[in-house]
Amino acid sequence: MYLPIVLAAYWFPRRGTAFSLVLSLGYLAMALPFAEGDAGLIVAALSRAVVFVAIGAIISFLSLRLREQEQRYRGVFDNSEAGTFIVAPENTGPRIEEANYMGAALLGSAAGDLIGEPITRFIDEPGAWGDFGERIRSDNAVYGYETVLRRLDGAAVQVLVSGGRLPDGRIILTLVDITARKNAEDALRQANAKLNTMGRLTRNDLMAAVSALLKRIAEGIREFGDPAVRRYLDSLEEDARLVQRRAEITRDYQDLGLRSPGWQPLQKVIREATSCLLLPGVSVRPWVERLEVFADPMLDRVFSNLIENSARHGKTVSQVVITYQLRDGALSLYVEDDGVGVPEAEKEKIFEYGVGEGGGLGLFFVREILSITNMTIRETGRPGEGARFVIDVPPDGYRIV
């Protein structure tokens, strides 16, 4: 009686409970006439019938859950926007056991035609599968692995691969085509490089023109002795030198945004930035060990500008302290000094273009560098007690290592 109940409940889970109930009633119809009023036999028959129904109900329930999970998996596998593969490790090499439509289209084939094909046939970079498999063996999962596939028609496809080991040793892979994104990044990088070259040439021409102008002004100062003319020439010289200083400052920032942002150890960045500065009588104390931030490669210019700004304009500055604090999932960096501080009316103006002694652009570019990776900066110190610059880092822009 158990075998037909189990089979029926497994193969027809929606009718398994009803089938087991019918069999239980049939069993009772056959068993009770032979009980002849014996209470023990009647109780045993009823108990057995209840067990039959319970077994049918449990197996039906488990079978339904299993099929729902299989349908859910199949739906995700077949309808995923990412190319998905099941790879079986074999003695002759890893072979594709199953592929969805997007995966087959990614390789320029039909899903059925890929079954049994070695996955290494489609990997363009030598050693990529060995490296990927080693990571799978050590961590059981790999995310965001970049490599190049070679389609059946010979075209190269750049993909982002993630994978995980299944309990039976097989590997499930998901591949996302990032060729368009990589091409766009390359085009943007080339455009930035061309703009950078044009800016460099324009700046060089401007510097040459300003130098020639300063030379002519110097000649005029030597030639004319009239005080009014001398004052006029002095004002022209001052304006020309202002243009010259701004052109020199922009040279330091010609590579802004040209290279991709990355994770940078803050303690090392600050120490390298301060090693290039002349800070007589000023000590710099960074307390940011193990902290890394995701920022533009020119992050060192941020701290060199802030520290130099404190030393130059703080007047009574003897130390600059750099610390951080975690708050509400984000992080705040503090660059504090013990100088004269910043007047309330100037706290926002100091970040504007061309504000400051000599038309400096330091703090303006500090804000621009930080904004590339969604960081912000503000000044919150008290006038007379020192400057306090606060750099707010987004939740995904820092990590403690």
C-alpha cells in the first residue's frame, strides 16, 4: 500500500492526498469486515489508514515545493538577461552542460548546439579559465571577473563573469556583455586625452603670450618715466602676472578625471603629499590607518592643498590633525588646524573659482576632485579657534581594511 501512495503523491502531487485517502478507504473496506468487532484490530486498521493519508499528504506537499523551486529556477535560468551556463567538470576539461538563450546568443550559437562543448573553446585569454577555476576552488564563488570571449564567428566579446560551485561539483556561470560599456569608456578616455592635449597646447601658447606681454611691459617701465604711465604699466603687469599664475595652477590639474578612480590608502596618500611640502613649524598628524577611500588619483592634491592652505593662511598654525568618524553608514573626514580660522562670511566663498590671495584655484579644484566620486567638502571651524574642513564620503566610497 505504501509504494503506490508514494509514487502517486510524487508524480501527481495535486492529487496525491485524494489518492491516498481513496486507498485508505479501500483498505478499511477490506480490513474492517475481518476485524469481527475486535477493538484492537479496528484501531490498528484506522491508524494504518491515517498513516496512509498522512504519507500521501506530506509527499504531495514536498513534491509540490520541489516542483515550484524547479520552475522558479528554470524561469530565472531561461529568462535571465545575463548569459547563464552550467559547466560540468570532466576529465577531458570543463564542458557546457546547459545554456540559456542569452548565453547562446552571446556566443553566437543555439543553446542546444553548445551542450558538450568545452567552455575553454570560447575564452580568448590564455590562462583565464585556470585563474577563474582556482578562485572558485578557494572561495566557492567569484564575482565581477573580467575576461574576453571569442564567438563562433570570431568576434571578441568583453564580459563580466560571476560563478559559484554547486553541491555536486558543477559550476554555474553568469556572463554580462560589457563590450559597449568598455568601448564607451575607451572613447571617453580618448576624448579626455585629446581635450587634455588641446588644453596643454592652449596653456603653453597663453604662457608664451603672457611672457611676451610682461617683457613689453618691462620695456615700457624702463622707457617711460611719467608717474601716471608707470602706474598704468604697473597695473597691467599685475593683471598679466595674475593670468600667468592661473595658467600655472591649471597645469597641475590637467589630468583631472583622465584616469579612473580607485581605492587609495589614506594614511599613505597624506604622508606622500606632506613629504613634498615645506611646512616650517607645522606638524601634520594623520590618524587614518586602515582607511581606504574610492577617489580620483589626484586625491593627494586635495590634502596637499588643504594642508598648505592652513600653513599659508592660518597665521598661527602649529599643527594639522586629520581624523575620521563613521556616522549613519557614511564617513566624515576632518582636516583641522589651530590657526585663526575662516570668517563666517567666507566659509562658502573660499571654494569659489578665483577667490583668495592672488586668484588661487586650490580649494576650487579640491572640491572638483572630490566631486568626481561624490564626495563633498565644507568648512565648519570657529573663527579664532582654527579651520575645520569636513569631507563627507558616501557609504560605498570607503572601507576599513
